[in-house]
Amino acid sequence: MQPHSKSMKKLVVVGGGFAGMYIARKMENEFEVTLIDTKDYFEFTPGILRALVKPGAEKNLQVKHSDYLNNAKFILGAVNSIHNKFVIVNGKKIKYDYLALCSGSAYTSPFKDKHVLIASHTRDLLKYHSSIEKSNSIAIVGGGLVGVELAAEIAHYYPHKKLTLIHSKESLIERNPQKARRYALRYLLEKKTWVLLNQLATKVTKNKVETDKKFSFPADVVFMCTGIRPNTIYFDKHFKRCLDKRGFVIVDEKLRVKGTENIFAAGDITNVFEEKTGQNAEKHAITVVNNIRALEHGKDMKAYNSKKRPIVISLGPFRGIFVYKGLVITGILPGFLKWIIEKREMWRYKR
């Protein structure tokens, strides 16, 4: 690590996912950068669900922060609170001139039953493999991108287990074109997955899930893939006014946090209405990097341009769906494309 110049401004980055990792890498030679994360590695989250069914897969999807950062300082820990000139982490004050908040999101569950597991993109998923192995029946609540990808992984690797996917909408991955929605449903049905649409899971008891339509089905394990919650608890003490009713960070068109000049937010925690993907998080990060540079040099900042971007949805190891605007490609080619993207991205981060 090269010593920083005393004249360098301080940039603190909270969260080492797609957005935080990008900002720290791009700015470490221009600012005195401190990256704070609750884990000591970057993780390619779009592929991590496979670790649930294939232990060891996560090793190819992780790279330590210290392996791609040359000059930035890394702190392992969770931010307790943020203030106008510093953040508190591990009981210590870390001062900043600029602050980039990229702490991501997770799923929540209204059920407290021990059989209910949170399907989040974290290392905790690795603990759930044994639960899947021991179970006879599995339920997944939520038929969005994550729920469908998780169902496809389990259906492929555990074809003899009874798998149920329940979704409150009339179709799976409902924000996608009809062709994509139909293909996802057809794939799961062909894999003997029981798909329940237009139903809400209202009760989880031992080995059973009940719905608002008075329907019940067996489930030794239940994965929650709905009810996204931004990781913004550290806003509560001094910056709660900057959160919307759902807890997302209110940002302006430059991705600055509401009412601030030098605090930016990127990725899942923002209230930008779009799919919460790694690709969009990195686009946020590019805007944040450019706008911090603009502020530092007295230039005009630019607005973030939210738009439809290509999405590749995995359906097990060999199938997938590619969606871009009105174009939909299904089958083996998108599955191979997802593998290429994964390898390319990890090659970028590893030296």
C-alpha cells in the first residue's frame, strides 16, 4: 500500500458490493479512501445462489478486498451511525470529506418459525445447504428474479424433493416481457415444481405453509424471497429524514443523499425505481465517481440516467433468459451467457 499524500481529501465508502467496490477501486489513487464492509471480500452475488445446492461454488465468486485494492484502507465492521463529518464503526470515528453509502439490501420475513430462511445474497446462504439436504419438501415465497433463480437451482439439483413456489402476482417475474414470464413458468413446471400464483403466504407452522386462499402445502424448509429491506439502520439516529417510508435512501438526480452536498448513495439502498441488480449498482457507482470528481474540481455534476438494461436470468446451470427491452432469448444460449458474464466480472477484480 502506497502512503497517501497529506493533502488528499478523505473518501469513506460504506459497503463492498458492486457499487462500493467500484468506487473504492476508481478513487483510491485520487483520495484517501477507506472502505468499510461487514465481510472482507467482494462477492459476485448473481451467482451465489448456486452455493446453496453446490457447496464450494462460492469460492469462484469471491475476491478479498485486499486483493484488488492497492492504496485504500479497509475496515471490517458495520457502521453504527453517520454524521456530517464522520461515521462511527467499531466504536471509532472515521472522518470524511466525501461519503459514499453502498450498503445494499436483504430480504425480511414476517414469520419467526425456525424453518423460515432468508434468501439473501450473503455468506449465510452457505449454512442452509444442510437444511436442503435433510428436507423432503421445500417452499419458496416470492416469484421475482431471486425466487425464480433459486427455485430453478433446487429443481435441477434436487429433482426428487417436493418444491413449491408461491407468488402473490398473477405471473412470475412480472416486470419482464410475457415471453420471459411464460418460459420461466414452463421451465419450473417441467421440473415438477408446484407453482402457486395469486396467493400470499400467511402462516408458517411446523412443516406446513398456509395461504390467504385457505390452501396449505408441506414444507420442511421455507425460503423467503420477497420483502426487500435496505440496509440503512445506521441512518436512524441522525439522518432518518433522508429515508422514505420503506427505508430507502432519498437521493436527487445526482445520487446525492437528500439535503446533503457531499454524501452520495448507490445501489440497492437508493429510492431509484428500477431493478435492484449488480449492473444498475455499478452504473450508480460510475455516476457517483464522476460527480465526486466534478465537485472536487468545481465542475457541473451530471444526473444519473435510469433506463432499461439487459438482464440475464439463470434457470439452473444450463438454461436462462436474456431480456433487453422487447427482445427475449431463452434456452441454452442465455445460460452460457450468464457463465461468461460471471467469469469476465471475476477476472476484472482478480489480479
